[in-house]
Amino acid sequence: MRQRHIPLLAGGLALAAWCGWVSGFHRSSTAAEITWIVSLAAIVALGVAFWLGRRGARFGWHLEPETDPWPRPGRGGGRLALRGVAPWLVLIALAAAWDVLGIDTGPHEYHLTISALSQAFRPLNALLLFVWMLVGIGYAAARARAPLAGGRLGAPAAGPAVEAVQPQHGAAWGAGVALVSTSASGTAPGHALAPALLLPSNRPVGVVFWVGLLVVAIAVDVAARRSAGRMATANEFARFISTSPVANVALMAAWAFAGYHLFAR
């Protein structure tokens, strides 16, 4: 194992241990609120360290910028760029659709939304907190590693490909916000007046879906890293949908709100 990987491994184990311990607290309790605030503060502090490192500050954490912008300039314009982010948009649409339809459960049955399932299964709650924190860390790191040649932070390099893609940012950002916001939807059982017709009334099936979605997302990222820029990696997708300052603020706010609902109240 390379020496530089040791701190990452130690940090990952510490994060996993923290999430496992925090998962024992139920939402709407003082302990849950305090531990969520601590988790949020840790991610914000790390994000500030990345931001300072990007600007060469003494106490910042410097991350090497990516060498290639995305979408790659001169590779067919917006159509190929949209194709490169299509797998991520499909995953977002699937998650949003399942979470919305998961509210439609029969009387005295648990919803199949991620928020309800995470409260029913402690390991899933720990995994969800782990993923939520990794998303926050990864987003901050993706912004800090934006290619320097692109001008302002997070902006792709200028060129015909980028000019053709810019109108798509609103749709991609809206889909991203929909994923985070719908994942925080209803949790109380017995909402519907009739048995669910579109989703199975089986909580383990819901757990398999959400864990499977995470596995597929990892597989998409791995495939993107081997595609020579034809597909966007998770980092590239995050930078792509957050180019606009408004989208950047909205995505961070949606992430924080989802965490508050999922782990605090």
C-alpha cells in the first residue's frame, strides 16, 4: 500500500466508525441533532480547507487540479456531452421516481422511501450517513480540483462543446436538486388509503434497490474513468452541474437540507 493511501484509509475507517455509532440515535432526538451538526461542521471545515488550498493559503489542504476539462473541447458539441452525463441523469431519475412512488404504500405499512427505510434498518442508516458525508466531501473536492485552464472555479474550458452544452445546465441542476429533495420525502406509515400498485410492499426489496443504486453509481464512475472522457465521472458531473454560482449554492443547500431531514429531524 502506498504511504499516501494510509491517511485516506484511516480517515475512511474513522468515518465508518462514526457513522456506525451515530446510526444508533433516532431522528428528532437531541443526540441525533448534535451528531448531525458535528457531521455537517466537519464537512464544512474540510470544504473550507480545500477552498483555501485551492488559493494557496498556508493552512489550506491543496488538491492537485484535474489535467483535462470536461466536457472535452472539440468533441462534437452538446449532444456528446449530454450523452456523457446521461447515465447520471438516469440514476437520478430512477431514485426520484422510486422515492416518490415509495410513499404510495398501504395502511400500516412502511414507506419505501430512503428516509423511512433508513430509520427501519440501522445498517442502512449508517450507510446512508456515510454516503451523505462522502457526497459532501467529494463535492468540495471536485470543485477544488477544477482544471486551472478553465478560468473561474468549476467552469469548463471555453469552446464550441461548452457553448452548446450551457443550456443543459438548468435541466441537470434541476434533476440533481430533485434527487436530494425527494429523498427527504415522507416517512410516516399508513399514508395511503389503498394498497400500493406500482411498488412491492416489501421493505427488504426497498433496501436492495437503494444499495443496488449505490453499486451501479460506483460502476458508472469506474466505467467513466476508463472512457477517455466520453462519459463524465462523478467529479466531472458535479462540476458540470455546478458551473453556475446559483446552481452551486442550490445544490449545497439541498444537500444540507436532506441531511437535516434524514439524520436530525
